[in-house]
Amino acid sequence: MNAYANALLYAIPGFVVLVLIEIAYGHFVKDQKYRFFDTLSSLSSGVTNVLKDSLGLALVLISYPFLVSQLALTQTPTGWPTWVIAFIAIDFAGYWNHRLSHHVNLFWNSHVIHHSSEEFNLACALRQSISNLIGYTAILLLPAALLGVPYQVIAVLAPLHLFGQFWYHTQHIGKLGWLEYILVTPSQHRVHHAINKEYIDKNLGQIFSVWDRIFGTFQEELDEVPPKYGVLKPALTYNPLWINFQHFYNLAFDAWHAKSWMDKMRIWFMPTGWRPADVAACFERSIIEDVYAYQKYHPKETSSRKIIVFIQFLLAIGLLLYFFSQFSSLETEIQLLTGGLIFLMVMGYSSLMDGSKWALFFEGIKLLYLMALYFLIPTFFSDLALPFSLLIGVSSLSAIATNVSLTHE
Ligand SMILES: [Zn+2]
Ligand SMILES: [Zn+2]
């Protein structure tokens, strides 16, 4: 994971700069597509995602190296054809993985974060999951494994394929002529993020749009149907942890209350949104009926709260980049503990954006966490080359500011 952490050290500032350019452009053309807290929530979802991935927090059931070692029928010749075949295979797998994510209750849980913003901009591309804790998607790379595409090629192309999906999360680029027939474009992906009935669950391609045209999920953006963004059951929170596990919680709640064992088992694999009839009758859970009348989630955004949250966000991003710069020289235990600290920072200020008392809970846990490290693993601070006094001082100020913001605003 060292190489991934190293790549992120450069990729993260790159993404942030592009987001800032889009914000500046929106400001100059007087067509701003960003809201302050929503943007910080998107960037913070990116923080939690890269933490989870760089720390390798997933149980891999099926890995590509295993598949290729067992199933390769042939040896793909080295050279550019291998790279082309591999890229197409990754994109084909990506299309089906994405389609499953939209259509199966359990899989939707780990994708919903990407759709949870009610805005559509470059920042929401960074809303990525932390709830994909079981690795099974390599099975979709079966065609590449059968053709004997080496793992090293997949390992290089997979992050590039993911980063290649960033640019089209924008409302400032219109339709792109003949490119629309080949690539997923901003226009097509606006349709994908929209909840209008004409658009829902359409355009599931990742780089090439041909899969949608072949498999019947293509929908053009229509002038008379302006896209409304988000999810039909709004997240109503900026906290990445809640967004990641909200749908899972609802499924577990329904499975627990369902009378039939069959329903308890099958709910996880039924179409997204399916609920057992007896539970749905007892516990109502509303979804958006009229997308045009829906008022976006917009808790209080006072100037002082914005400042407090923004400083806390900068501290978390600063520590994250510092962490990645030190990553390869740190023991696994110190990596995990530092990841935990950054995670608690994100939990604190994202709950404050919601105006939720959970913010104080997370600030308190963060202070206890630092104290526990001080007494139990004192080498943590020297290994990370950050003094305890600095971290506890900053965290105490953060907790005080959070308390003031929650009680006086
Ligand atoms: Zn999607
Ligand atoms: Zn997207």
C-alpha cells in the first residue's frame, strides 16, 4: 500500500486544485455549483476512503492474482495490446459492478455515498466508499484472467481508470459531439447522478459509453428534463460514516423486524429499495416523490461555524498529507493509530456541519484517544514526529470551539 499512499500524496493536491478552479470558474460566470458544507463533506468522504484503502481495511475474498494464477488459458503477449485489452476488461467489469451496485440492496450500500451529494461538481467525484469491506469484485475481471493479463498491468491501470472518472463530474461542460458515442461525458454522467424518473439508474458506464448502448441502460440528457441530483432517500447528513452505513442499518432494521425468515435472508439481495411487506406496513420510510418540489438538505451555516469547520478540515487534510509523506517509514500499528486519529477528526467536524451533538461525542473520544495513546503507546508521538502537547492542545481547542458553536448558534 506504500505506492498507493505515495501516489495519493500527489493526487490529492491535484484534485483539490481542480475543485478550486471549478469553484473559481463558477464564481466568475456567476453560476456557482458548490455549497460550502456539501463540498467539505465530499472532500471528507474522499479522506475517509483513501484512509481505508491505504490502510488495506478490507477482507479480500477473491483477488485478481489468484484468479489469473488459476484460470489463465493463454499468455497475453506483452506490449501495448495487453494494456488495451486490460483497460477494456477493467471498464467492462466496472460497468457490471456499477450496475450491480445500483440494483442490489446490499451492494447499493457501498455505492450510495457517491450519489449522496445533492449537488453535482468535481468534488462529489471524491465521494467514495468506506463500506466496501469485502473484496469480491475481482471476479468480474474473469475475462482478463482467462486471457492471462498479468496482475501488474491491472495494478497500474486500475487507479488510472478510477482517476479517469473524475473529470466528467461537472455541470460546466455541455454535450461533446461524436465523443458522446465513445466516452462517458459530463452530460451522460449528469443523467447518472439525477433522480428524475427519466434518468434514474441510467448511464452506468465508467470510461466507455458503449456498454450502456449495448446493454440498454443509455439515456441522453434531455433539455426539457433538468437533472435533480442526489438519492431518492436523502442522506440528510454530512457525516461520511453515517452515509456509508445508513442503508445497511435500514436493511438490518428491516431484516430484524421481518416475521418471515425468507424475508430476513433475501432482503440483502433483492432490488434496491425492496422491503418486506409486513415491515413496510409498520415502519414507514419515505422517499422523494416529487423531485422538483424537494428542498435540499441545508442545516444552519453560520459564518463562525464555517470558520471553525474549515480550520478543522484543514488540520485533518494537513495531517493526512503529512501521514502519507511518512507512510512507508511507519510501523503498521502506528499507521492504523494515525488513521484512527484522522478519522475521529473528520467525524467531529462533519457532525458539527450537521449541527449534531455527535460532534461533541467525537471530540471527547478524540481527547480520550490521545490520552490513551500517551499512557499506553508513548512511542506513537515520537514515531510520528508530532509532540503530544501539540496534538492534545489543538484537539482541546477544537473541542471547545465545537462546544461554543453548538451551544451559542
Ligand atoms: Zn452510480
Ligand atoms: Zn459519479
